[in-house]
Amino acid sequence: MSHHVLSPNLEPYNDSRLKDLPSSIWAGMEYTRIHAAVLHAKLVDNTTLSSSSQRPRDFQRVIDAFASTALNLVWQLNEQRLPIAEYSIAGDQLSIYFYEPLDVWRSYRLDGPDPATDDEQAQLERELQERKGSLAYKALRAAIQLKNLWLAHSVNMQRLQDQLEPLGLGIGLHVGHVFLYDRPDERRRIEGMATSKARWTADAARYGKYSRLMVSREMHEILRGWIINETMLRQRVFFYQHELEPEAPVYSGQSQTIFELKFYLRLKIDRPLDVIRQYDFMFEMDPSNIWSYYELFDFHAYTEGDWEKAAQLAERAQLAHPKDEKVLLDLSRYYARKLSYEQAKHLAERALELNNDFDLVYEHLAWLAAQMQDMNAQLANLSRAMVLAPGSPANHLNYGLSLCQTGKQDEGGFHILKAITLFPGYLEREGFWVAISTLKKEGNLPAAVLERLADAGHPLPSENPDR
């Protein structure tokens, strides 16, 4: 079974620049190069499934289940108006290509018969690079959606009732150049090395230890920084770095480094109850299944608000993974909520011993230091967090507020203004104005911040009692 689509209903297609392109670009007489984020998914160990003693009808039921899950994902992505250029489903494999339609115009201006001026070329290249981050992020979210849809499919829910683990799914993500053109069979296709890299990256899912959602080095370089800089505040993704053996089936002549999604923070992706049931079952069967733990902890702690249940899971996970820094951070947050600050600090410091570059721990330690009224520790931890996550507006704001409280108004004002620049939405948040009001009452609010707020047309806190 195979399906192909070129989404015609996205708003960017109405852009006059696309309408002015030669019709041959769309008719296949010419091709053009664009950036695309490629998602490739496949059933893990499907060869074993097909060669087992199960009946052909049962095997076909699995293949049909995968196809229906893939189609469900495509339908949801279209509902979300995400820029899908094409998708294809063949047996137990799915490929989805994300791109911005306007990139066709940009690339044509770069590669076409009437090339842009040098200045315009530089601008177009910048725009193309900027869009890569957005495409990579959308592909990552789609991959997590796909994992959840597959876990909740009736085939896997039946396996849960039969006390069997769900069928494995490997996903590979890559971002790079592809070519738009028409095939001899008159189907529109996207081809190029990026499509092959995504397939090879998905093949590496057999080495997965966490999510089995693998990203290429190119994808990894774009994703984490873009999410911090563009989605703002607390959204994060963290990866585990695999150094594959030379004989591993990754692309020849390329890096043997593959990154696996380890956990994510506040990406606002739903975890349906059927998915939670699957993770509950997998964790009960095997407490070393750390990805199940990560998903369960976040669900119980942050969605359900049941921190006691979340802490019980963390304690069990720690027995199986005594050197997992995320588990230690989770336990530290639990004890912080119980006001056991010394115990929380001890656990957080143990997490840093395992991973000294874990920026979330520094943010947490800074918060703990504030509760314990240790301003020096608060500043030190916020400073380190900013080094690791320089695009985080929350870190800049908290660091700036803390500096102002210690009388370092010039430096503190710089970081407060940086936070506003990175995230203008602060100006609409009550918590921001409460902090600004407090600094002003204490006489610690820098004049530069007051001027910036006035220039932006926002009344000062003392003049706006309704805030």
C-alpha cells in the first residue's frame, strides 16, 4: 500500500511569489532544491514477525494497523496545518516530508535561470536556515505523536490485555536538502540524500535505550538550540549520544554518531490514557524501562498533580537506574515540594556529579538557593545555567532580578532587558510585573528597564493598579 500527497491547501500556497513561479516547476519539467525535515518510521524486528509461526492473516493485521496509524498521523498533521510536502506508506514503513512551500520560491531565486542579487541571495539563505529549525521541531513533535498513536492502537491495546509488550516502533529524523520532481510513473516525489539519511537513522533504532526515536547529527545540532531560542521558557529536549560500532548499518562514509531522544520537557503533547496504560504495564513488567518512567513521572506529577505517585515511581526507577540524573532531579523536585530543601539539594548535587552540563539542575538549584536565602549560590547556579542555555529568557530574567537585588543594577538591567527581547510576552505576564514592582519598591529597578518599558508603551507598575 502506498500513498502520496502534496498538500495544496496550506496558506503559503496563496503567496503571490509562488503564483509567479514558472508552471514547469509544478508540472515536473524542472526541479528545485529545498530544505526538508524527513521523518521515517518502521516496525522494529518486523523481519522476525514475518518469519515467525504466526498466520499470514495475523501478520497482515499488524501491517494494516501500522498503515492506519500512519494515516491517522497524517490526518492530524493536516488538521494542524503543518507543511507536509509528501508522505508515503509502504508495508511497515512510513516517510513524511516537512517543508515550507515558500522555500520553493526562495530556492528558485537562488538556483533558477534568473538568479537573485548578492544581497538578496544572502537574505534568502538566512531565511532558509531559519526555517530549518521550525521544520525540525515540527517533525520531532510529529514523531512523538506517532509513538503515542501506535501505542494506543487496538492491536497494541489487545497485546496489553494479553500481557504482551506493544510492538516496537523505530523512528529516524533528519533535516537537509531534497529535490522536488516528478517520477516517470507521474507521481510527485521528493528525493535526495536527506531521505536516505532518515531511513538509515531509523535503522539505528535497534540500538535504542530510551525512546527509539533517533535523530541525525544535523538534526541534533538544530533542535535543542532552536527549541530554547524560539519556543521560549521551559520547553526542552534532551538526547542520549550513541557512538555506533563501525559495522552498524548507518550511512557509509558518514558520522557514526546518532542521537536518541532521552526525554523532553513541556512540549505540550497529549498523553492519552491508553498510552499511559501501556507505559504503566511496561514499567511494571520492567522497571528498567526508563522511557516509560519518564513519561509516567511527567504525567502523574505535572498533568495529574499526584506527586506522591510520581515519587513512588522515581524511587523504583532509581533502584534500576541509580546513575540516571533525571531520576535524581525528579526526586529532588519532590523533596523540594515537601520543603525538605537540604535533601532536595543533596539529590540535585548528585545529579550534577553524573552530568555536570545538565542545565535544568542548575535552574533547580538556583530556586532552592532562593528558598534557603543563599543569594551567592543562587547567582552562581543561574550563571552556570545561562552558559548552558544562553537562549533561555527565564534564566536571563531570574539572573537579572537576582543581580538587581544585590545592588548590581547595571548588570541586572542588561539581563532583564535581554529576557524581554527574547520573550516579549513577559510584558503581558502578571508575575513579571509583580517582580518589577518589588524591585521598584526596594529602589533596585534599573533606570534602563524603566525607560524600555515606557518606550514600549507599557505603563509603569505603580501607574497601573489593575495589573
